[in-house]
Amino acid sequence: MPVDLGKLKEKFDRKNQGRGDRLVLKDNENYIRLLPPSLEYMAESVDYICYEFLQHANIGVEGNKSMEVCPKTLGKQHKCPICEAAYRLYKENSVESRSLGNSIRAKKKFLFNALDLNELDKGVQILEVGPKIYEYFVVYITNPKWGDLLDLDKGHNIVII
């Protein structure tokens, strides 16, 4: 069966135009509303506010680098060849090896459901943040003065600069 060139091109164009479901923070003020991560969050008591995972960056050869989710996201019992390679690089006694090991090691990322209040027509998007912004969210949510940012009725809109 021959390749449908029209569908192939359409799929390629969609993949290369960027992720429309991602909320990309701008350099100035970002006026957003965080939303619950799941229906379970609204129905019962849970200990999470987002999806947390480990990600390796700078994987591949020059000009064709990618990011990969670390298998250890599913638990420390899972083996990860990239983590093992990064560990071996750290053990070498050169600045270059340690630098490369640091660039490929797994780093924590956090995914939130969010609305960009300046662009509501985009609907619910995924906001990816690192540990620093995640910590700010947790400190804010656990402060009794402010309460749960993700509560649909009592939550608050926030500005991220």
C-alpha cells in the first residue's frame, strides 16, 4: 500500500508547529489560573497538585538533541541507562565529563493544568515548571492565609513574572 503523502505532510506539519497545548511563560507578567490535576483531586483528599516527572535533556548528537522522560519517574526500582551514563561521567575526574554528566542528568519537572487569562480562547493548557516555581506554589497553597490555589470556587488567579 503506498504512502498517503498528503496525510504524511499534514502529520509532519502538525508536529513541527509546536505544542498548542503548552502554556509558554512570557518574559513579562503572566496572568494565569491553576486548575486541579484530576477529578480525584476534587473528590477526595490527595497529596499532589500536579504531575511530577524526571526529564533528561541534551540527549543525542549535535544538531539533533532531544529530551527524554526518565524511567525512574515510575519508581527508583526502574533502571535508566542515561542516569547510569551520567553517574559514570561524574566519577571521571575531568571538568568536561562532569559538565556533560550534569547536562544529561534527570531533572524534576512539574506539569499543571492552567488557563492563560490573557488568552482564554486557547482553553486549558499545560504549564511546565521547574522546582523553584513549584516550591512557590506549594508554599502559597499550604499557607492558611491564602489556601488552595487550585480550588475551582475559592482559588486565586496568580501572576508569574
